[in-house]
Amino acid sequence: MATTDADRNTKRGIFAGVLIFAIVFFALVSNGGQCERYKQKEQSLELRRHYIDSIRHEEQLEILKRK
């Protein structure tokens, strides 16, 4: 049984669809990793801010105790 042009075009279409899906999926997954790194950096900065604020608060308490 010979394959017709329609059969070949169908196979090409399916292959192209799967290929596009794989590319889009890979792009979303890799972008998700970047988003996760951004969240970790944001949390790290928030912890640093909290730590700095606590040090400032302690310094202010020491100044008030001296007075």
C-alpha cells in the first residue's frame, strides 16, 4: 500500500505539532526555574532587611538605655 501525499502531510503535521509542543513546554519549564530563583532571591533580601531592622532596633534600645 503506497502512502499518499495526504498521509505524508498528516504525519508531518503531527510531527510539527509535537515538536512545537516540546519547544513550548521546555521554554515554560526553564522560565519556571528562573522564576523560582527570583523568589529565592526575594526571600533572601527580605531576610536581610529583617535582620538589619532588628540590629537597628537593638541599637536604638541601647541608646535609650544610656539616656
